[in-house]
Amino acid sequence: MSTLHPRLDAAAADFIRREHRLLIDGRWVAASSGRLFEVEDPGTGRIIARVAEGVARDIDLAVDAARRAFDGGDWPKLKPADRSRLLLRLADLIERHGDELAQLEVMDNGKPLAVARRGILGTADMVRYMAGWATKFNGEAVPLSMPGEWHAYTVREAVGVVGQIIPWNFPLSMAIWKLAPALAAGCTIVLKPAEQTPLNALRLGELILEAGFPAGVVNIVTGFGAEAGAALAAHPKVDKVAFTGSTQTGKRIVQAALGNLKKVTLELGGKSPVFIFPDADLEAAVPGAANAIFFNSGQVCSAGSRLYVHARVYERVVADLAAYGDRLRLGHGMEEGVDLGPLISRVQMERVRGYIEKGCSDGATLVSQRRLDGGDGFFVAPTVLADTRAEMSVVREEIFGPVLCAMPFDDDDLERLAGLANDSDYGLFAGIWTRDFGMAHKLAKRIRAGSVSVNAHMVNDPALPFGGFKQSGWGRERGREALDIYSELKSVAINLG
Ligand code: NAP
Ligand code: MG
């Protein structure tokens, strides 16, 4: 395993080279399978680490630990301010180890170092934001109209033991989006990271112990979805499962959860529309729409993958977008000045290239100029497809790669425009670029999606709820809603006599 990038600092390199175990009940233990699985650097395709392959038995042990920590021990006795303090300590640790975490993110996921660094700082902000809610997560007094005198109130209580299953596109952020609100609400957790990107979750596990969270509050079981993930989703002692990933796997989670009717929240796929109107500031709209699809090499659930451009500016916008994509520098995330890293895996690269070929054979025009010729790593060049049509698979299905499908519109009927946006099984996000705010508000109202941005893309503020309509998911993360999904509401009514 001498295949680590030479620019890696000692801290990150040492961590990657270590033996990677499971975090169960506050201790690092080998998987009961005794097996390890390989982690590759998507920038080179080489194996960089071996990680414990947790199986159903390990999920049982982790759930038991989480159950004990929820039902007894120190955790339930902590005051909200104590939970808040622990989270704030964790945020400080994340920041203090920001460079190391960013480098682990690059080696695991492939994204450019500068992007990873911003992401890591964002996770510290998210933890602090959620830490604030721990002390403000109250119910309310309820005025009853029944005969007699009453004192009635609601109270929010932690939902219990939570299984959290996360994807590989933003390894640390996805872990934090799940962990921070659940911890603020007082839950205990079993986290299953994606098999492609287990490293940062494991490093985070160490920081969680260092911050002082009691044993069993956060357990981390690395392993495969079909084994460890499925066991967690089906586990009878888990009260809730929170999942981010593909819509297909999300449906399996729902089925697995049926046994004990555990609560389920899902953050699933998208095929998000972006509109550029002829009055838009194109100096902002073109890079905005480009980043909406090319950022993180398109491996973003809210990627703006369907672009509707008014016919008056269509030719120009499409040409500018393709040129923008052609200028982005591709490379290993640890190299200086890289804009885009590789895709996560060979499978994903082949899947995305397959979509591009299918789009072209279905009649789309490939506008981008760059062609990649072999080399290491799982790279796909930013790709703009013009002349796409609603029925094409590239327009209907989530590609999860840097592939933009552009279509002109020549219409000012908002119902019909919203119809274009809504012609999808998904409803995660929509973008609107215009100077006409009245029109933007009206269109935003008609689009069935969990988030809409006007003259911006992906507003990633911890306070702003995020989640999907339709098959993009159930529930909202971020904002206060992120605590709601980790709680139960109890009503208490007292007859004052
Ligand atoms: P995925 O299967 O949905 O994986 C997400 C997480 O679910 C991973 O931790 C995975 O474990 C786990 N998992 C898989 N099967 C499971 C099961 N039966 N029960 C419980 N957990 C299970 O996604 P993927 O296979 O990595 O990627 C496939 C496609 O999904 C992508 O091309 C993209 O279109 C979409 N995707 C969407 C998002 C998003 O944020 N919306 C994120 C990632 C992928 P393993 O990693 O071990 O399989
Ligand atoms: Mg998978």
C-alpha cells in the first residue's frame, strides 16, 4: 500500500495505513466475519486501504450497544446543554483536524482538495447549528376546549435508536447531516457508511470519542449495503432508519423497515430542472448552471441536470456552457489547481459513459469538445448534450455524472413551464435564472420540488430544510425539521380537577 499520493500529510497517510475496525460500544473491534474489504483511490484506481467488513452479527452488536446507551447509562441523563456542549466540542475537533479530514475526503472520494476543505468547514458549521437546537427543541402548551380545567402540553422526545445509511458523494457531510441532528435530539446511532468511502466516517468516530460522547451513543459499522445495510434497515430493535442514496435502494429500505414499522426518512435521487430566461444575467447564469451540474463531477442528488433555456438565448448559452465545461481542469484531487476530480468508481464511470452514448444514439448532440483518452482514475469529462427530448433516458433518469441535457423553450405560459419541470418522478430541486422576480415566485410556487433557488444554485445553509417531493424522498434534513425527524411528539393532558 505504498500508493498514497505524495502530497498527503503524515496525519492523513498514517490514518489511511492503519488497521480499520468497527466502532461498537466505544471500542474499535474487528468484524465478526474476520474479513476486510478494499478501498480504492478513485483518482488512480489503486487500493489504498483495507477496512473491516461488518456483517449482520456486527449490526446486532452495534444495535445492542446503541439500545443500552439509549435505554440507560449516561446519555439519557445528560441535559440538553450537555449534548450541545459535546457537539460544540466535536465541531472544534473537526475544524482542528480540517486539513487531515479534507485529505481523507480526497483520497476516498476523489474531489479536489479545495472543495473538500470547504466541505469540511461546512460540516463544522452544521454541527454548531444543530448543537444550538439541543437546548431549543421544546414542545408547546395546548389550550383544550374540553369541559373542566386542564393543563396540556406537547413534548419532543428522541425517537430512539437510529440506523443511518449514507452514500459516497460527500462522505463526511453526509455523516454529519445525519449524526448532528440525531445527537442534538438525544438519539443513539448505528451509522453504515458507503463501502466506497468509509475512511472519514471512521476518523469522525475517533473524534466523537475524543469529544467525550458516552460509549454506544455512536456506533459505526463499515460493510456492504446488501449485508450490513440491509441488516440495519430490517433490525427489530432499531426505532428509525434514515437513508441517503438511490431511489431504488430507498424502496428496499422501506420494505425492510416494515417488520417493526420503524420510522423512515429518505433523501433520494433527483433529475432537477434549471430554467434560464432571456432576461437573466447570463454572466451569472452560465457559470451557475454549469456548476449546478459539474460540481462534484455531477455526483450530487440536487444536480441541475435538465436545463431549459429560452430559445432567444439557447444557442449562446449551450455553447458557453460547453466551453465552460471544456475549460474545467480534471485531475487527481490532491493536485494543485484541479477543478474536477474523478467519479467514485469504475462502475460509476462506465455507467455515466453508457448514458452519454445512449443519449447520442437517441439523437442528442454532443456539444462538448473534450475527449478523454484512457489514463488512470475514473474520469468523465463535463458533457453538454443539446437537442435532448423529454422521453430520452438521459433526460428521465438520474445519471449522477457531469452530464447536462439542454432543451430550448419558447413559451411564457407558467403552467406549461412548470409542466416541463414536473415531468419527472423526482422532485428534489429546481433552479430559476431571471430578473423578473414576480415570475420567479409564480414559477417556484408551481414547481413540485423540495427546494427552489432563484439566481443561485444549491443554497447550502444548515438552517434551510432540504429534501424531496415525489420519489426524491420522505422528510427534511437541515433546519429545525432535521430534529423533528429524529423525535416523537408526545401529548400530555392533566385534569386539574
Ligand atoms: P446506493 O445503493 O443507494 O447506496 C447508498 C447507501 O445504501 C450505501 O451505504 C449502500 O451501501 C447502502 N445500501 C445499498 N443497498 C442496500 C440495502 N439493500 N439495504 C440497506 N442499505 C443498502 O447507491 P450506489 O449503489 O452507491 O449508487 C448507485 C446510484 O445511486 C448512483 O449512480 C446515483 O444515481 C444514486 N445515488 C444517489 C445519491 C443521492 O445522494 N441521492 C447518492 C449516491 C448514489 P454500499 O455502498 O455498501 O452499497
Ligand atoms: Mg451500492
